[in-house]
Amino acid sequence: MIYARNYRSIFPLTPSELRRLANQIEEIPGGCWLWVGSLGAGGYGRVQFRGALWQVHRIIYELFVGPVPEGRILHHRCRHKNCCNPAHLKPIPQSEHITIDATPCVGTHPTVLRTWCRNGHELTDENTRWRTVKGKRWRVCLTCEAATNARKNERRRAKRAARRASSDGSSQSQSGG
């Protein structure tokens, strides 16, 4: 996959590309526009257009505000890496960004900062549980987990029924002949 660097080269966006962006953004209380689509390893929203991966917050910022000044990166004032509200983004030098990120929440996995899961369910204490594997901890949305388990159970039931039907059919043909 190609990671694009020149964000101005993507403009103008086609109407279908704009719809794809708008359909994956959810506004939550507090003004954040959370990207509920694909997230990169760092927790930033990403989307594939024209054979390249693009950071969503950069596209939205450049769409509404303009180009990010040379030598600057976008800082999320709200501290939600998957937020793409241009009002929450501020272009600052990398050196300043490093000092801002030296605050206590650094080292926190991006999923811990999220308040909504990828499917739009609010991550409350009642709707989440912590999972730990090999020393890494993250929250799991119980609504999504229940839906996943229901799908898995349905597939298991269908396989069992298919096995029973094939074994019943083979035993009947053996006893009938």
C-alpha cells in the first residue's frame, strides 16, 4: 500500500469520495467528529482513495481550512486521534508536538482514549470490558462482541446441521441398499 504525502494532490474530491468520508464520520457530544472507519496502527483515521492510504484528519483539514504549513504537523487539541474536526486540529512544529505529547496520557494505547467503538457504540463502563493478551490491555465493546459471538454461534449451528444432514443421508443410503 502506498502512503501518500502530497495531500493537495487528492483534491478535488469526487462526490462519491466526499460521501464515503461523510458516511464514516460521527459527531459526538463535545464537538469531536470521530472517524469510525479504518484506523491505522497509531489510532489515526485512514481511508484509501486512488490507490493510496490517506490520513482522514489531514484530508478534512485541507478541505475546510487549507494546506498544512510546511514543517508543521496537525495536533489534535481534543486528544482524540480519530477526531477529524478541523476546529480541533492545530498545525504546530514537530518539536512542540513532542513536548505536548510528553503529558501523562502518552503511552496510553489509542483505544483507551476513544469514547466510541468503530461501530458507533458508546464505550461506557457498562458496555466495555478489558482484555489483556501478552501484557497489552485494551477495551472491548460488549455490544460488538455479542454480535460477533452470535454470528460465530450461528455458523457453528449451520455446520453441525450440515454434518448431521450428511451423516443421516449417508446412513440411510447404507441401510436402504
